[in-house]
Amino acid sequence: MTLTPGAGERDRRRVFPPLPTARGRRSFAETWWGNAWVEALEGPVRSATGRLARGRTYARGGHVGEITVTPGRATARVQGSQPAPYRTSMDIAQLTRTEWDLLLDAAAARAGHLAALLDRDMPTTLADDAAQAGVHLLPSPRDLTPRCSCPDWGDPCKHAAALYYQVARLLDHDPFVLLLLRGRGESELMAELHRRNAAQATTPAPPSPPAGVPARDVFAAARAGLPPLPEPPPVVDRPGPVAQLTHADDPAPGLDAAALEFLAADTAARAAHLLQQALLPDGQHPQPVSPVTLSVADDLVRLAAAEPSTEIFTRLSFAGHHRPASLARAARAWQYGGAAALAILDTPWDPDPAYLSAVREEIKQAWDGQRAPGIRVAGNWLTIIGHDAQLRLGTDGHFWYPYRKKHGAWWPAGFPHTDATAALSELLD
């Protein structure tokens, strides 16, 4: 996607044409700074509002018109349910003169910062260095103020939310949009950075500290005689093939070769995943995984989820006294959410009724003026009457799991979502 500013002063006023539709995209941002912008919008205060789901729908569907970005503000017209579009804007707190001095000093301190900005990249080290100096370049939820001509008093309303999400796409392609929102244009910033870089180049370097003995040399001397550690193994994309144990001419008596091959392949897949996590580059840390002790029945479902259409699946079904359809349904739950999804497949629980009532009201409000369908609440189940659709709250009280009725039974229908309205919107789409 090419973003070309329209007419007007490029440095302090940038105009972007309407962005193309983004249907099918699960995320509005691809860069770390774009995702940080979305996280500021979807902060803990606003994460439960159903208006964000409608805002995402509006943004994906091309309802946001031309976007004008000036210091501290982005404005656009957003087409809602009425014939005339609404005038929508978002204000963001600008940095003070002192904060700009600290930020520019941090940017000029490393030569790579200037080169990255010229390449339309926002290095994480720049944001970290600025934060250490007391300047937070990325906004927090309290830094964003929505305004809209619609009658909705939501914070934000769905039209303002659509503008927020489209700005995230602008930031992905040009981080100078963020710097302009914070108060400075590209030309003046680059001129000031070049000036500060030149000033640093002419400043005499401080005297070198007295020579000493590197700590690594002392450590190496203490470890003298020990062989060096071997190089780590190469990163693998997928586990290699397991040994073939079945031979038509020479079957091993008493050995279930097919089952043993399947278990070996499962072990290899898990070992490859652990190796990939261990060999991640510096700065990339895997998500911590809480240890889960599976019962024999749950582990049987996990194995069935790995091979849902083989002879092994049939044998697992027989061994676990499952009907094939029942095991397939449990395997589907495991594929979407692991043990947490399996825990609510056939075992309902009773969450806080006030929370469920609030979620039901949010879903009704997000229907954008149309008559919302009836919602039946039973335990942790929200059933949408007349749509064969259902949401189930996980036992952690945070994730909603979508379900769809199939052959008279409720089947898992997608990955979990923290926003019940967004989960239902994707389910009904």
C-alpha cells in the first residue's frame, strides 16, 4: 500500500487519501510501534467496549475518508448508518519543549537512529532511550481524546474508533506520522537531528579510562583447560521424519509399530517446538507457558487433535470409549484452545451474573441501530437466538470461545477472544 500525502504543507499538515479496505486482516498493525498504538486504544479501561468491534468493522470496510494529520490531531469524515458522514477527530497530547530536547538528544546519541528514521523505521532502542530520559513517545490511553459529531457519548464512539485503527495503518508505513501527532514535522526534526549529530562529531571525546584487565580474561583463566561449549544446533522449521518401524516382510512380533511411529512423531514435534523457543534471537522471548498436567483422557484428545483423519484417530476413539464424532468435537476444541478450551466443552460453570449482564448489554449496543437478536444466558453460555451461534466464557474469566450448532450439537468454531462483541461479530460474519 502506497501512502501519498495530498496537497498542503507537507511538514506540519499531511493529508492522506482514504485507505483501501482491509477485510480479512486479523490485525491493524504490523510494526511494533503500530501495535503499541492499537494497545493504547484497547487499554484496560476500554477493552470491554463493544464500540471497538464496530470501529474495526468500519475501518476494514472503508468507512473512513481522507485523513488529515496536524500537530496533536488527526481528523477524518467517517460514514456511519446515516447518509451524511460524521466529522471525527482524535487529539493526542503533544510533547513539551523540554521533552523534545530530551528525545532529540536520545535520537542523536546513536548514528543508527538517524539512518533508521530515514528508512521509515522506528527502532525500539530509540523509544527505550527516550523512556530512560523520561519521555514516553508512544501514547497511553489517557493521552488520546476522541471527538465526533455523532450523538453517541462513548469514549470512543465507533466512528472515532475507526479513525484510531486507520491511523495505526498510517503509522505502520511512516513513523513520522506519530512524531507529527506529537508536535513536530519531518523536515524540522531531520534538520535538528543533523545539527545535533554534527555538533556531537566536533565535540572532543572524553579521556579514556585507565587500562584494566577484562573480566572475560579473568574468567577464561579460571576455566583454563575446559573445552569450549559446542555451537548451538541449527534452527529447524519442522521436525524431521521418524524412523519407519513397519516392514511388510518382517513384522516385529508383539510390537505395535504404527502406534510407536505416531508417538515418536508427536515427541519429535514437541521437541522441535522447544528447540525453536530456546534458539530465538536475543530480544525475542517466548510467552511463558504454565505447566499443565494432563489427565490420560485429555492427553488422548491432544493426540487425536494431531491426527484427526488417520487410523490412529480410530484407534484412539476405541481406546478412550469415544464415539468418533464426540472425539472429533473434543479434538476441535483442543486445536482452538488446548486444555482451557477442552475444560468448557461439556462442563459449564457459573460466572458473575452481573458481568454476563453487562456483556449482553454491550453486544446489544454494538448492533448499530438494528434490532439486536435475543440472547439467552445459561451459566457461562451466551446463546444467540435464531443464529445457531454461541459464546462460552472460559474458566479464567477472560476469554470467550465461539461455538456453532452442527448436527444438533455445539461445536467449537474459532479461536478465543477477550472481547465478546468482536468474537460474536467474527462468528456471525
